[in-house]
Amino acid sequence: MASSRRMAQHSSRIGRYLLLACWAFFCLLPIVWLVTISLRGRTETMVNPPIYWPHFTLDAWRDTFDNWPMWAYLRNTFIAAIGSVLIDLLLAIPAAYSLARFQYRGRDQIGFYILSTRMIVPAAVALPIYILFKNLHLLDNPAALMLIYAAINLSIVTWVIRSYMIEVPREIEEAARVDGARSIGILMRVTLPLSISGVVTASILALIFAVNEFLFTLLISYTDRAQTLSVGLAMFTGGSKGIIYNDIAVVALVTFVPMFILTLLIQRHLSRGLTMGALKN
């Protein structure tokens, strides 16, 4: 009886592993295929039937970085995305603390208004934003992208940080207040350190959204002075050379891999484990 139960458990475990292996295969297959496209000759990407084991070459990588403004795309993406995250954190942390801790008239309505800005259809505000930045003489400028990304992601950053700050027990803050700390001191020395996993999570989400943003970037940037990787990717789909699949794969990998590695490195912050540990202490 015990032997049959162990065999059933063993079979169930093998079945789960096989299911996970199939899931991993289907998840990783597009990435592997993207890598092989970036490492094969251009003619080998157009043949039918496809070549599954091509002659690998770095020609696409050399062509992308030598003949296209890839370094400008990377620079602009870095400036706009990182700058927008810093702006979001500067504004969202006090806003989230206010929404999480203070009682005042209209607090719930203000919170809902902040969150509802995320529901606005981007195309509906595209023209006003274009006219605004044109009058400010900020068209084709990474600073304009920085401000737009920050405005788009501010609501989600605020709400993510707020959800973590609510979990910080009030008793800890009250103890700090008894010791003479003021609200800004309590926020910086008590609440914010205990909510750091929420800050990291919100920062990563805002960074991913900023790197992937396309519509507004295409609208207000028209040279490599401000174009980012998301818009640069579209540059490989037209012109006299047609669709350059190899170079598209290179740009896609350059965009995807750093975000993927960053997510793996801070994945523990994506859970609420750190905050829960602090509460137990």
C-alpha cells in the first residue's frame, strides 16, 4: 500500500516536471529564436523552409552598431527612463505616504483620481501634449520624454508604494513620534526603509514601462537626438533595404536582455517578503 502511494507521488512529481518543462520550452523558444536570427546572415532569415541550424555570424551586430545610431538610442533611453523614475519617486513617495497615513477630506477621491490617470487613452491626449511641448520648445528632446514617462507612470508608482506603506505598523511610527521625530523624519527613517521593496518594485515597473513606451516617443522625437530604442526599432522596418530582421533582433535583444537581468537580480524585492519580515520584528 505504501509502495503504491510512493509510486503515485513519484508519477505525480514527474508529471509536474514535464508540464513545467513544456511551459519553459514554449516561453524560451521565442527568445532562442530571436538570438539565432541575430546571429545568422540576412539571406538565411528569408528562406523557406527556415534553417534551424544556420551559419552563425556577428554581421548583424556589427551592422546595427556601425551603421545605425544605436549608441544614441541607448543614451536617450537611459536618460529618459532613469530620469523619469527618479522624478516619479520624488513625487510618489510623499504622495503615497500621505494617502497611506493621513486622514483628510477627499483623500479617497484624490487617490482614485491619481489612479484614474492611468486609464486615459494615450491617443486622446497625444495632440495636447505635442502642442504643449512645441510651445515649450522641448520637441525632439530627451527631457520631454523624461517628463512624459514620469507623468504616465506616476499613478502606478504611487499606488504600489502606498500599498507597501499601509502594511507598516503604525505602532513603529508612533514610537518614533514619541521620541520626537516629525512626519518627514518618520517617513525617511522608518516608513521608507520598511517599504523599500515596494519602492524597488515600483521603480522596476516604471522603468519597464518607460523603456517600452512608443506612441509619445514617436510623436515628439524625430531625430537620433531624442529617439529611444523603442522608436529606433521601427526604423528597421522600412527604407530601401526593406525589413531588416537581423538588425531588429539585435535591437530587441539589446532592449530585452538588460531588463530581464535586472528583474532576475531584484526578484526578491518583487515580493512582499522584506516588509513582512520587518513586521515580524
